[in-house]
Amino acid sequence: MSKGFKLLRVEYLFSVLVPCLLAIYMNNYDIIDHIWILAGFGFYAITGNTLNDAIDMKDPNEKETLERVAGFHRKEILIISIASFILGTACFLKSLLENPLLVIYLIIIIIMVVFYCLNKSLVIINQIVLGISHIFFPWFMIKINAGDIFMNFLPDLSLFEWLILASVASVAFSGQMLHEMIDGDSLARLSPKASQLIIWIASI
């Protein structure tokens, strides 16, 4: 049971849920009004994690992934990914029907996550895409779901919200870069000096 639980990597749920919860808290929204979006992102986080593992397990250099998926077949992991995607979509359904604009943002998020999973070699671009899909767009969807929209399309954010988003994104980016360098992931493909420079710039 614990091995299967580890495969889902539920500890990474915060990467999507925290921006949503911050948006709810900072705007004094009622969390109940957004509970299905939170649930949807929870299942989508599992979808992204398992899809990522199903792709990475083909690479013999991905030792951490291979250790995590040991005992599981690739098809089994893909089935988990598909099942969590269906459950997540079902959770989103009520909000999507009430506000079709959310469909566009959700589709963009899905495309960006798939892009991230398939393009690990694009180190910097990939991490920026991951940050936008995990931090900015979930925040935007909460705002839109609450009806805070301008120009009938864009979320209406205050300057303070943009500053918070930028701060969260920069911390997440530098943390992810450091994590990948330690684990020997995509950032390790760059020279040590280039890796250090990227982390320093992100930390500033």
C-alpha cells in the first residue's frame, strides 16, 4: 500500500493547491465555492506525476524514477494516470459548465504539462512552462471562477497579487532548479557554472 501511495507522489499536491488556496485567502473567497476546482487539481497533479513517471521510466538514467516505479508495469502507471485524469475532469465539470471560459485555461494547462513531460531537454523553458501551469494558471482559474474578470477573458488581479505570484514563482523556480541539480536531473546536463548562474538569477 505504501509503495503504491509513494507512486502517486501526493506530497507534490501542494505545488498546485497552494496557489489556489493563496488566491482564495487573499481575496476572501469562500473555499466551498472552489472546492471542486481544488479537487480537480488534486487529481490532475496525480495525473501529471504518473504520466511523467511513465515517460521517464524508459530512461535508464532516471534512477529515482526507476526506484519509485519498481514492481509496476508502464501500462499500470498509465492506467492510474488516465483514471486520475477522468476523476479530475469530473471534479472540474460543474465549474466548466457554469463558466466555459475555464475550459480554455484548463486546456492550456493540460498542454503545458504534457509539453513538460515530453521535453525534459529544454531545461529553462521547461521549468518556466511548469511554473506557469502550476502557479499562474490555477490562480487565474480561481479568480475567473469567482467572477473577477476584465475584458471578458482575463482574470482581474491587483498589483499586490502579481507581486505575490512573481515571488512564489521565483522561489519555486530556484527551488526546482536546485532540486534537479542535486538529483542529477535535466539541470545536470548543463555545466556546473551555468547551473549555479541560473539558480543565482532565480534567487535574486
